Amino acid sequence: MRKYHMPQPKKIRKINGSFAWIDHRLVRNGYLQVMTHDDMVLYLFLILVADRNGVSFYRKEKICDAVSLDFSPFEIAKDRLINMKLIAFESYSAISPNGYYQVLPIETKAPDYSKQFAQNITKQLTNKLFRE
């Protein structure tokens, strides 16, 4: 086993009580490269407050206050995390902005937004050319 230096060997962290973890596949599967700062902040918060099944039921207002996000950037980050299949959300009712969040297992590679962007630009240009 390879030895390494620990700056403070008497202060090794230990798991006491509740515990949250960040899956290393977030890095290995390329998610950090495609996540915005708001995505990362919201994802970290949901990881930290989730129960053992990854579920949290914090209200939108409470989350926004805790991570200093306005409602619009929060909604964008939430939708992006859902689209990346990193979280799931189910509202309490059809008219409620609040509900249950679930941090999902990371099972795939991150989406290739550059490819999607190029496809969308090509589609828009093609549509514009044929309309003229």
C-alpha cells in the first residue's frame, strides 16, 4: 500500500450520525463539466439534506434561501438536474411548487450538450432557409 502524507493525522473525519455522500461518477462520467454553478449548488444541497433513499421534501423557498438562489435560477437548475437524470421531482399536487426531491443514482454519462447545441442550430438554420 502506498504511503502518503496527512497534514493533520489527529483530525481524521469520522462518520457520526447521519451521512451524505457525493458519487465519484459525477466527475468520472462528465457531469461536473456540463453543470452550471447553480446546478452544483442545488445538487449539493439536495445530497446533504436527503434521507438514506435520497429523498428530501424541503420547500422551494427554504432551498432558495439556504443556497442563495432566486426562484428563476432555481427552476432552471432543477429542470437541468432532472433532464440530466441526477434528480427526480414530484409535486405535492398539480398546483403546488413544492414536493419531493430524490437524488438518483448516476448510471450514465453526462449529456453532450455541445452536440445538442449544434443539432439545434442546424435545425434552426435549416428551418429559416426553407421559410425564405
